[in-house]
Amino acid sequence: MEHTGAPALELRDVVKTFRAQGGEEAHAVSGLDLTVRRGEVMALLGPNGAGKTTTLDMVLGLTTPTSGSISVFGAPPRHAVREGRVSAVLQTGGLLRDLTVRETVRIIASTFDTHRDIDEVLDSAGLSALSRRMVSKCSGGEQQRLRFALALLPDPDLLVLDEPTAGMDVAARREFWATMHAEADRGRTIVFATHYLEEADAFAGRIVMMAGGRVVADGPTAEIRARASGRLVSAEVPAQFRDEAQAVLASTPGVADISWAGTRIEVRTTDSDSVARILLLRLGAHDLDIVSGSLETAFLALTQKATA
């Protein structure tokens, strides 16, 4: 039975261990706490072995935690999957090569008590023009879109995507995410793991970074960038204030680096507000610009620090 007002996804102190060679226990997930609100779009990032796929497998009920608890809309994961509230787009598996695209969707649709219209699903996944093509003749990206179409059949409240654009070229990835934007606009909760940092940057409202089976960062994209690499503040400084700017900012807390290009100063800092006030109010600077660090820089800094 669903708990009224329960979040889409809730993990509490989740641990998952496997038996490694030699009989030793290996921790894939170590004390994971995570809550995903309804309607949220969350990206799960982390290096290989971070625990992303294991976490998603537990959310889908494909495996169970060694300890801790997981609920999906207030119910056990397998119950939510059986009710059609959760669907997944995984990297591999599940397709019969000797069927057409439409036959595949029609057969899977027959396994649900109720399902979305087949033509509507094919259109949503961008497969209407390919509906008569044999699965064996579909490219890797087209097969991934077919998996997405199958995931849409029960009209799920939560979509779980594990590397959803694997095997797609740049154009196909762009089309896929345009479709996902439309699904998110319909109010679906979307959780996806990806190695493409630009996808997380462009699509997710929230980013969770994992390393060593734990969450090492959790927040909006700009916040994640700032935590690891700070912000870059640049401005035009009047020539007569150059020496003063160098001296004052070098002793300002949070400043990591100062560089110059002519009269333009660039300051890397974790406190961009303080630096901006000094530049504008004390030093008469103009043409101020503040830019967050790259998500890639944040990703490397946070995950490497966690596994060091």
C-alpha cells in the first residue's frame, strides 16, 4: 500500500556486499542514504565501481540490500515494479532480434493489464518511422530507443535509466534527451546514471555523485561545481589599482589563484561574493563576470578525494 505523500524513492543506510574471490566481502554500497522527491530529475554520477548500477538494481528490485531499507512511493521496490509505477531503460538485454520494432512493443504491451497506446509510445520514443524494421537491423542507438519505448508502456511514475544513451551518436543522444525533457514535463520522476557529464549538466536538476559506494556530493549542478572548484571571478581593473588588487585579493580568504590578462584580473575563489564586492566597491572594477567551474573538474576532484 502506498504511503500518502511518500517520496518517489527513499534509501536508508543501505549496504550491499558481495562475496569476492578468496571469500572476502566486497562492499558495493556502504551506508547509502538518499531521498528523491516526486517529479525530480536526478543524475547519478561516479567512476566505475562507485556503486551506481548496484544502487539502481536495488531500486528496481533486481537485487536486495544486505542491510538497510529501500522504498519506492512508500512500497517495496518489487511491488512498485509489479504495479507498473517503475520502469527502466538498461544498457543491454531484453530484445528479440527476429521481431520487428512494432511486434516487440505489442508483445510486451500484452503482458500489462493496462498500457499506453502502442502508436503513442512509438511516437514518444521516435520510432514511428522504424516500426516495421527488424530489431536485428536496428543500430545500437535505435535498440536503446526501443527499450525506452518498452519502459513507457505502463505509463510509469518513475523512470530509471542506466547509461541510457550508450551506443548512440551525438544526434541520437540529442533526440533522446529532447524526448526525456518532454517526459519530465509530464511530471515523471527520472533517475539516470551516465558517464556523459554534459548530459547531467544539461538535463538534471540535481546531481548525486558516488564514490566507494557512498554519496560524496549532492545538490544542484552549480552547487556541485562550486564545492569542488569554486568560481572564477573576472573583471577589468583600472591600471592604478593593479598592485592593490593583487595584494588585497591574495590575502582574502577563499582565494585560490590570481592571474592577469592585461588589465583584466581572474580570481579563482570559493567566496565569489566577497571577491566581487572588493573588486567593485573598493577597486572600481567594471565588466565583472562570475563563472562556475566545470562539472568535469568537480567530478574528478570530489570522487578522487573520496577514494584517496
